[in-house]
Amino acid sequence: MTSEDRDFSTVDQTPEGSRSAAFPAAAPGRRTGRAARRAARKERGESRKSLPVWQETLLLLVAAVGLAVLVKALFLQAFYIPSESMEPGLEIDDRILVEKPSYWFGGEPQRGDVVVFADPGGWLGPEEAGEPTNPVTAMLARIGLYPTGGHLVKRVIGVEGDVIECCDEQGRILVNGTPLEERDFARPNGHGCADGAQGACFGPMPGTGSWTAGPVPAGKLFVMGDNRAHSADSSFHLCTEAETECTSDPYVDVDSVVGKVMAVVWPAGKAGFEDRPDTFDDVARPRGGAGQ
């Protein structure tokens, strides 16, 4: 076969038909991709418009409020301490954070937890019932951006089935017969126990004498303030044998608990996390079932 017999008609040898001609290299300085599209829009007068500052500010504010409401409803809520009932640990005007997930999925308050709960009915004093009076702070409090009042904060002493007694010969509260060592976190009443116990008395309200509460009913808690002489708590609302017309309920509904105090966040000098005292780990199991 001669060279004349070969057919080159199917191969286009012209520059226009070559591969390099079909996909020409970008000319020097020519924009490609996104930059090219932006340049084209600019040439056509289609520049992207940004939102006015006031609209961006409004959107950010709405997003912040929505996030705050979600966090308050599900995870964390800020409160302030309105009274001296939890001294020495929590003092008036301390700001605290309360976490809620610990009591999700069947979790319930444990002995030693410091909890915030709704008023069971007539427990709040004038100083504890107060809410922010400034319209701005009141609105911020409702959406979770400012610490709120109107609740009580106490320490859980007894849970379902527990029997609480005041007091042993050393002035200690007993839970199911186990004495609590509370010197590291509670303040004794300062007047000694009315039943003649020796030393500091961690039984509340001087002059009340010995008392027993429980068994704690199902779904209920027995709570006390750490400042035993100045706390209108479960022991304060307990009906004693000497009272013939007492209708007070000393227990708190588990369902009324907002959450557990996680940390003090203000003042900065005492900021820190709240821990459950070790003494509650040694409490004996209830001797019987929950009372009614």
C-alpha cells in the first residue's frame, strides 16, 4: 500500500478541528469560575445587596432570644439567691446556674442535692417571692437572659421512704438512723438543741425540740435550708405532736423541681461548681416502704 492509498479524510488536521482548538487555553489575565461570574454580574449591574444594619441587628436579636428560650426550657436556667436560708454556701444576691438534664429520663433528686423548686404553697417569704421590677430585666428574666426569683432553693435531706429525725446526742440530723456530718456546709442554729444534746445543733428552729418526719411519701422530698435557724423549709412546715390543728404539708413534689444547682457564677470571687457532700453517700437504705 502506497502513501496515496491511505485515507486521511476522517482526521481534521486544521487548527479549528484540533483538540487544542476545541478547548483553548484561557487568555492571560482572564478570570475563570466564580470570579468570572462575579465580574459578569457586576458588568450587568447585578451586584448582591446586603441587608441594612438594623435588619441584621434584628435577626441577631431574634436568634439570641430563641436560643435563650431553648436553653432555659431544656438545659440551664439562672436564678439569684434572695434570702439567707442557704448560708454559708449561698448568700443573698449570689447568682446560680441550675441544670435540668440530671433529672431527665427517670432521674430524680438525690439526698444532698441543692435544688430549685416551685413554691409548694405558702412557703415563699416576701424577700423570696420578689421578681425583677424593672420592665427590661423582667422581660429578660422571662426568656432566660436574667436571673429569676419566685422559687425556693433548699437541700434534699430525705427521698421516698426515708425517715428523718432530730437529733442525736451530738446535735446531728439522722436519716434512716444514719447521722449526717454537716459541719462543712451547714450552719447550726446557734442555740443548742432543745432536747439537751451536747455541742452545736443542726436541728432547725431553736425551741422546737425533737421531731420525726416520714417515711417520705412516693414522689415527694424532704428539704432543708443549710442555715438551720433561718429557713422556712420542710422541718418548719412539719406538724408536731403538740399542734392539734396543723394542716401544713412538709413535703415537696418531685415534679415541682426545676433542676439541680450546678454552679455559682457571681460574684466572680466565689464562682465554682456545687458538689454533693460525701456524708449523704453513707445514709442507710429506708427500713420500709414509702409512707402515705
